[in-house]
Amino acid sequence: MKLPDLSDLAIPGTTLAVRVTPKAARNAVLRDETGLRVTVTTVPEGGKANAAVIKLLAKALGVPKSRLELLRGETSRDKLFRIAD
């Protein structure tokens, strides 16, 4: 699985709107005109899907997982992340 290079978005303080699809066929990060779309194979139970999304996003952005903060959408498909300083 090849992730897109999102390092241009990895600026501290940047907020990222992400649309998440859990229980997908494969893990992927897609960038299109509407924003970022992340698909994960994990089920949305007990924060497992959120953890998988953070892991994928951090890898694509080239930042540590600890720098990604979930601001909004813990139980929603539409999430808002912020890159911490």
C-alpha cells in the first residue's frame, strides 16, 4: 500500500478535515478536491478506527502520531484534526 505524500500539509497549527470510511476493503489515504478521505479496515468500536486513521494520517504526513489531535468528530465519519506544535 502506497500512501500519498502529504508532507506539504504538515505545518504546525494546520487543521485537516477528513472523511473516514471504516470497515473498508483496504487502508488508504486519498486526496481530492473535497479534502482528505481515509479508508480503514478496522471496525468503529472503542476508538479502534480512530487509532487506525491517526496511524495512517501520521505516516502520510510524515509526523509522529502524538502530533495529531482529534478536535471534532470522535464518533462521526467527518473528523477534524489539528497538527500540534
